[in-house]
Amino acid sequence: MKNLFKLMLLIVAVFTLSVACSSDDTGNDNNENSNPSVFNVTVSSVTESSAVVNWTSSTDTDGDVVTYTVTLNGTEVVSNSSDLLISLTALNLDTLYSGDVTASDGNGGSVTVDFNFTTLAEAPTLHAAFAAFDVDYTDIYLDGSDVIIETIGEPNHLTPYYSTSHPLYTAPTVTSQAQMTPTRIDTANRDYEAALTVSSNPQLANTTSATQLGSIGIAVSGAFIYNDQEGNGPLDSAAGSLDYAGAHIGPSNYHYHLEPLPFTDDDENLVGIISDGFFIYGRQCNSTGTYPTDLDASGGHTSTTQHTDESEYHYHIINEVYGSLGRYLVFAGPYQGTPNAIN
């Protein structure tokens, strides 16, 4: 009888333990693992044979460490990495690539973001027009598919806006010392250096955009191009301070408002580059040998130039006298492409 009682107690104990374990297991099943958060993937610096894939960090609400795996055209190229970018090399030119980045938490949770890009058809080269820029005042080079134009921000020609001791000083002619702004380029103790980054293959934008105060382009001389405004007002109010080059120095730098006579005077010469990446030429066009008649509101059209046998969009100084100055504006806008900062 005692043995039977002990056996019954043992069965009850085992049953109770089994129920307790079953209850604990059910609790663990309800504590599900969360997937890492969604993140963004971008592709940059695409060339004919390379690209850089970047992604933002993914977080995990469970506190798990997140790592990343990258595939390209179905092949895994990075596994369980903590980095947020990968440089892809040895790619084929003019080829569409597709891939994805997967963030994993190591406990079965993951999220995948796709990306795609097309390599360039050929390696970009500097446009022949850049050879017209003064190499002593500008430095122009390629960075992937972009062109970097760096300038010391000073003109390479005579101007009364240099001090009298400077080798490029000349006495004022169309202006006077009394009308000139007081700053002198070489004695102002200012840093005029600046850079502009544009596409090696600029495109027309869907909509135009207005120019703004400050630098809107870089001239072949190394100095800057401004629009038709002066201090939020019309240029006429400051016309008396402009030198024979159609320029003066303001709060920031020496810059042209009018046709820069030292390097373009009623001709087809290159003036410089506007910040949307399109070149600007003098009042005449190389393709016709005279003033173009098909210019848009910005002074632009598509034709060949002395720098290319293929037709391309570019600007001209519009052959219309500005106000009472008897001179021609360099560029008033609007931009036909997407402008970039000059700083």
C-alpha cells in the first residue's frame, strides 16, 4: 500500500513538472524576434568600370548586432560586414547592374533593400573647351563622371582693381578712382579661391531656375561671372564702378557683369562655364560665323562650336545692349540646367 502511494506521488510530481515546462515553452514562443529596421541604399561615383554603394545604418529593437550582406547580379560580394559602403571595381562598361543589401540580426531577422545602376558607356574625358581656361589661374580635372573647376578667383588681365604696385594694374579708363569700389584685389587680404563641380555630361532641366546674387559661373580668366543684379537691385546703380572688362570687386570677389573685353569682344571666344555645367561663348557663333538667331531666353541653343564637331547645348552673350551702358550682359539667366554651388 505504501509503495502504491509513493508511486502516485511520483506520477503527480512528474505531471506537475511537465505542465510547468510546457507553460515556460509557451511563453518563449510568444517572445518573437524582430527584424532590423528598413534603411536606404544609394549608388554614387559611377564610372565605366566602378561604383560605390552606400547605405544608412539599420537598427534592431531587440538590441542585436546588425551586419550586412551585399549581392551583385546574384553573386554575394560582401558577407556579414559592419561597414556601410562597398567600392565595386572591375565592372563592365555600359552595363546594367542589379543587387541588394541585406541587414541581418544573427537571430533569423533580416530586411533587404534593392539597388541598380548602369556603368558609363565610356570613360569620361575633359571637354576640349576647358583648354581655353588659364592653367595658371584654374585647375580643372575629372572626379569620376564629374568635372572639378578650381580657381584662385583673380583675373589674369589688366584691371584698375589691382593695386598700383601689382604687375597687372592699369589706370582706370571707363571708370574713375572716385567711382571705383574701394577694395583692391591683391591688398584686401581675402581668400578668393573657390571650386565648382559639374557633370561631364550636363543635361537640360525639366524647368528653368532663376540666377541669384553671387557667383553664377567661372570665366576662362579665373575670375567669376555674376548676373544682372547688384545688391538686390538693378546693375545700373553700380555701372559707374565697372572697369573696361565689365567687372568690379564687391564684398566678395572680382567679377564680371558685362561682356569681358579682355578675352571676348564681339566674337565667338569662350567666356567660361555657367554653374549648371554649360559653356558660355561670346556674341557670335562658330557654327554660323555670325550672331545666332535661334537663342532661347537664356541665350542658349544647340549647335557645334569651335570645341566640338557634335552639336551640344551652350550659351552665348546675347547681342542686345543692356540699359544705357552701351555694353552687353554676360548672363542674366535663367539657368537651363541645374545650377551647382561655387564655393
